[in-house]
Amino acid sequence: MEWSGELKKKDKEYLDRVAELGCIVCRNERLGKSPALIHHIRTGYGVSQRAPHSEAIPLCPIHHQYPAVGELAYHASPKQFEDRYGTELELLEQVRGLLLK
């Protein structure tokens, strides 16, 4: 995956590993591996703040910003997304566990 802007080598390598997991929601819903975008969690951060790269989860475009019929996207409806798929912190914990394997 190509990253815009200046990223430290270790951040780029970490985000590449996160994206390589595929969408964490698709994985949990047993929809198969889907290409993922990086979603920096919002929990605990203000409107204009972004979480560090170490607090990112992989989400496909549908679960990140562009919901399909019957699906929820985080940025379209964060509360409903978390009610259905788990909180950002729960998904982050799962991602970190998968990266350790």
C-alpha cells in the first residue's frame, strides 16, 4: 500500500502489516479477506487530533466510509458500527493480537 506524506520507516512497515491483515470486520463476519484502508481510532481523541499510527485498524472501504446495503461504516455511523461490530478499542486489541502471531 502506498502512503502519502512523510512516514518513518517503522511506521510504514507497521501500517503495511496492519493493512495486510485485511478488513478486521470482514474477517470477523467471515466475509473473507478484503483489501483494507487504515483507520486511526477516534476514541479518546479530539475532533482535530489523530491517533498515533500504532492505534490503527484495517477497514475496507465499505466498513470505513462507504456503507453497502446491510453494512455499517464507521465514519457514517460510529455508534451503530460499534454496537454491531465492537468498539474501536476491542478491534484494536484484536488487531494487535493478530500481529503477534
